[in-house]
Amino acid sequence: MQTVETLNEGLKRAYTVTIPANDVAQRVEAEIKSIAPQVRMPGFRPGKVPANLIKKMHGPAIEQDVLNKTVQDGVQQLLAEQKLRPAMQPSVELVGGDYEPGKDVALKVELEVLPDVPPPAIEGLKLERLTVEAPADEIDAQIKRIADQQKRYDDAKEGHPAVEGDLVVLDFAGSVDGVAFEGGTGTGMSVELGSRRLIPGFEDQLEGIKKGESRSLNVTFPKDYGEKSLAGKAAVFEVTATDVRVPGDTKVDDEFAQSLGLQGLDQLRELIKGQVEQELNGLTRTHMKRKLLDQLAAGHDFPVPPSMVEAEFGQIWAQLEHEASHEEDPEAARAEMEKDRDDYRAIAERRVRLGLLLSEIGQQNGVEVTAQEMQRLVQQAAMQYQPADRDRFVQYLQQDPMAAAQLRAPLYEDKVVDFLFDKAEISDRSVTREELEAAIEADDDAIGKGHVHGPGCGHDHHDHDHDHAAPAKKTAAKKAAAKPAAEEAPAAEDKPAAKKKAAVKAEPAEEAPKKAPAKKAAAAKGEEAPAAAPKKAPAKKKAAAE
């Protein structure tokens, strides 16, 4: 194989690679010999079909398969010989177009390489850890919410008119323009007045209804209702109250805790306290991690591959577009995004640089994800699939190192961050939850200064991993976080079917997660298509009267 470098500019490299025709021919002959024992042809005993007949019958397919492998091997040999660490998948093209049997294979290979990261400056890191004690009133509030969810109802007195907070049990039949529709009829549906769980106006018209009373309810389905055939349409529901119940008092005591399967109220309080502390510790870590990344970003500046920045920016922008489409005024939200386009591109560059830096720190200091830890990650990720598809998912990760690296990335990053926390000088300061949340919000609001956190999702062939803190998003209606690419599912997935809501439910149908783009197979580009990822099973449909 002959290699000629045609471009060496910054992080960009280009090469012409020539693979002699004789090498390809030898590979073809070797492939024919390897498959000959399995070839079956009338008139010949198994394994005795002449090589020339195999080549005549299957030559083009064999040559194409050999060409694919030859190109892939040639690119890998180039990377090894030139000691290249590609930032993204190299671009590989056949010079002159289609391959002609009997002629040399000439390839044009273009790529961007990862930069030489300067020795990370990790000495002298100083961090402040904002700590919050679990407030007793917050624990009490959570226990009260649990008690409210376990609310019991008693039969109302004869003739009691339903008021807000009461539970009305209904039989109902809905129609649009006098025609019944699917999911619009049912019996025994319980409605808590004032819960606002049903379409606008439905619960309001039930106020004052008594047991045994029938009414006609006139409502209009929301324009964004999940069932498109009903969205925005006027409907009539004929309802009969088969029962009216009033809320009973739920006393928070040992007996209540025991009804939840616990020993008593003290154990319930300890469990809730642990949950609150876990949440507060997460907020503390988020704030401290952001400050750590700020110090790393301020102390390191080196060029990053434009292709990685562009890929990261594309992921950020796609998520922002998705979120803007769900705003009250999507056009205003998009206009606000456009004002900050340069800021988001700067965020993408920062994220890529920090990702490479964290990876370098991890490698220099022996941080690694063990085989056992990786096995647990794979098992956890596989649980989102149906049992029959889990083996295929595991096989997909084994065949696609980049997908496996994506799955490994968050854990690897956490371990690098923990290593840096151990190296840093940390001072503690007690604050309230409100002060801690305000400090995190202040970081989010710093978008205009390029102060948003999170390295990029670039990678090479090592365990390069990344921060997944999301950039703040400013829109006309609200702020929201853009989800980084490495949080996406590692395998391409079909969208599961949206759950079918009962016709009177107020909320629109749940949106299925976005489909991760599959890699495009290209025989002449040295790319290898990943195995098909297992499909998620469609979500079960709810009963129409639920």
C-alpha cells in the first residue's frame, strides 16, 4: 500500500492511498477458497465446485465484499502508520468513481485529527461546596403529598351535591356532531372535581351533580389534543353520576405508615429525609461541578476540530428547535434562539474542548471504567428493551465501539470529576435550598458571557468522555436546557407508539422520543453499517374509559 499526504493544515489531514490490484486479486482468490466448501451446485459434490465456476457465479458479489474489507483495512492501516487519532469518521472516496476489477484501488482519505492537549493544569483547584440540610418542613410536605395521594373517600349523604374535592363516579358517552367516537364511552370512571385532569370545562360542569343525576356536558377538545381526529372539535358527553363520594381525613400516624408497608411513621420520615438529602446532594454536586469546569475552561485553551464543534452545535440546535416548537409562540422562541446562535456555537466549542481535556486528565491519571462497571451499564441499558431484543442490543454495542463509548461516557466523566474533586481544596458553606437553586440559575443565566457549562461529545478511539451539563436556553416564554448529544440513546430506535389516552383526558398524547440517526453504510467510504438495533415494543394502549 502506498500513501501520499496531500494536506497537512492545522488539524486537517488528507491522503491518497493506493492499494495494488494484485493485493485485491489475492484477497478475492483467498475469499473464494474460504467459501468453496460451503458452495452447493448441481452436478458437483459438496466442496468440489471448481473455483472458476464460483467466481463466474458469485464473482461480482465477492469482489464487492472484498473491496469493502480492503478499503476498511487500508484506512485502519493508514491511521496506524501515520499515528492519526481521527476526531470524527474519516471521509473516504474512491478516486475516479467506481471500482474497476484488475486495476489499483486509489482512495482519497480526508479527516480531522484530535489536537495535542497540553498537560492539564489540575493543581491548585479551589471549590466551594454549598450544602443544604434537609428541611423538616419539606419532609413534612412530602409526607402530606403521599397522604393526599392515598386519599380515601367516604360515601356522601343522600342528595349531596358534588363540590370541588369530591369524587364523582360516572358512566359517560361522548359524541362529535352526533356520532360516537372511539374512547368516548365508558362506565365507572372516577373524577376528582378540581383536579383539572380532564379536558377544559368537563369537571366544571359536574359541580353540583348528585348521585343518580344525568347531565349533558358541552366541551371542546384542545387544539393540541393527542388524538388528532378530535383536536379542536366540539363534543357532547352524556353522563350519569353513579356515585358521589366525599374526601375523608387521612391521619398521618404509625397506622398510615404501616399501610404503606413500613414499620411506622419514624421509618417513613427517615425514608423521605433520605430522598430529600439525595436530591439536595445532587444539586450541590451540579453547582460544584460547574465551578470546576469553569476553572478548567479558564486555564486551558487549544484548537479543537471544527467537525466536532459542528456536530456538537448541530445536536444543541436540534434540541433547541424541538423545544421551541412546543412553546406558546414557537416563532418568537426561534427568533430568540437566532439572536444567540453565536453564543451556542461558542458553547459547543467549549464543550468539545472540555470533553477532550477531561479525557486527557482521565488517561494521564489512570481513571477507567472497569469491565464489571461496563457490564452493569450494558445490562441497565438493555432493560429498556423487550426481553427478546436485549441480546441484539448487547450485540449492537459489541459491534459498534462508538455506541459503547457513548454509553460509557457519563460514568467515565463522573469518575474523572470525582478524581478532580479529591485533588481540589474544598470549603463548605451552609445555604438554603433557595440559595443553592439561585446559584445554579445564575450560572444558567450567564449564557451571554459564554459561561454555560458542558464539554462536547467528541471522541476518538479511546475512552473519551464528556460533561453532560446542558446549556441554558432563552426563549420568549421560558428557559430550558438543551440536551447534549451523548445523552441520546446509543442505538437507532423506532419510535414507540404513543399511548392512547381516554377521550376525556386533558393532556395531549405523550411524545415519543426522537429517533437516533443510524449510520449510513457506504461500501466505497470505508464505513461499516452498525447492526440493526432492536426495536422498542409499542406502548400498551389504555382502556378507552380510563
